[in-house]
Amino acid sequence: MSEQRVEVESSGETVGEARWSALHELERRFPSLDRSLVEFIVLSEGQRGLLGVGYEPARVLASVTVDDDAAAAPARPARPARDESPAAASVRDLLERLLDALAIDGDVDLVERDGTVTATVHGTELGLLIGKHGQTIDAVQYLANAMQHRRQEQPLEVIVDAEGYRKRRERTLHEVAIRAAAEATRTGQPVELEPMTSVERKIVHTKVQSLGGLATASEGSEPNRYVVVRPADDDAV
């Protein structure tokens, strides 16, 4: 059995991203790749620049020895190109890389409308993506929104869904809104909720206002904007 040395050069905003990209490419070409055998050489740590001036990406060289059978194995089929905005495409790329890293067999569908992109993951076993009490999928959604506001000139609001989780989340938000309303009514004091996306905040606003006698407002800065519930006669804004 003969072997060959394979090298892949990749770049990214950070050395970590460049390593990830190189590893992802090697795994695409060699699905049975043992990650622990991959060696990395940092060619450049990159420069962040100031206001985009002088920016240089980090670059790494990844190399691994594979046998000819592995080299001849068919690569994973390339995902078809789609007519998506750059901002939406970046969401797809993030999720597909995450699914590959978690070894989850799933497909990503995107719906872009009115400044919001809903990314729905379809698959048979998505519990790992959703996580306990939705902590993982909420963290992924938070990361996707943070990346949009950091990197995109016209950021999209990102909603990440899987196995109907967001519908269940809507029911939970209704319960949160009802409890916050009861607390604000009982104490006469404002009640601050956890950071949410604009879509989730709208659900809370609508539910609280339907109860009557209460007011809501969104405060803070994206992606940490949150809802405050207060009695309607509370002058604090």
C-alpha cells in the first residue's frame, strides 16, 4: 500500500478560522480522514488593520499523509450553488460547517424576506444541534446574528430552526411574557427579559400588549437587545 502527502493552504480572519477551513477541505476530499494526523504550519497570523485598512487574512498550510485508497475515495458531493445574497450565503456556510463538525446528517433551507433570513435544518437526529432546553441552537443563532452585525454591511436578522423548535419556542415566549406581565403588575416595577432577536421580541411585545394595562420597550444594542415589561403608567422609558 503506497501513501502520499496532501497539502491544503487556506485563509481566514483568524488563524483558528484558517485552520478550520483547511481541515474542512481535507475532510471534504477524504471523508475518512483522522483529524489527529493533520499537521498545521502557520504561514501568516494576519493583520486586523484599522477600519479595514491594512487588513490581511491569516494563512495556514495543513498537511496529512493518506494512502492511495483514501485518495481515490469519492469526495463528498459539492453542494449546489444557490441564488442567495452574500449575507444569507454566510449563514448557510456557518450552518453547513457546523453540521459537518458535529457529524450531523442534515440539510439547510433558507428563506430570506424583509431583512430576515430563516435557516431551517432538516434531518432525522437534530437533538445535538438543538441542545438541552434549546441552549445550543440559541447559541448558534446568537453567533450567526453577531457575525452578521460584525461582518455584513447590510446585516440580516437570523432565525435558526430545527425540527419545529421555533414553534415550541414561541409557546415558551408566550409563557415568559405572561410571567413577566404578572411580575410587573404585582410589584409595579419594570421587568427585564433575556436578550432576544427582533422576531422573538415582537412575539413578547404582542403577547404582553394583548394582556392590557402594561407597556413594553426594547432596550440595549444588537445582538444583546432585550424587552422590558412595565406597568402602563410607569413613566420610566
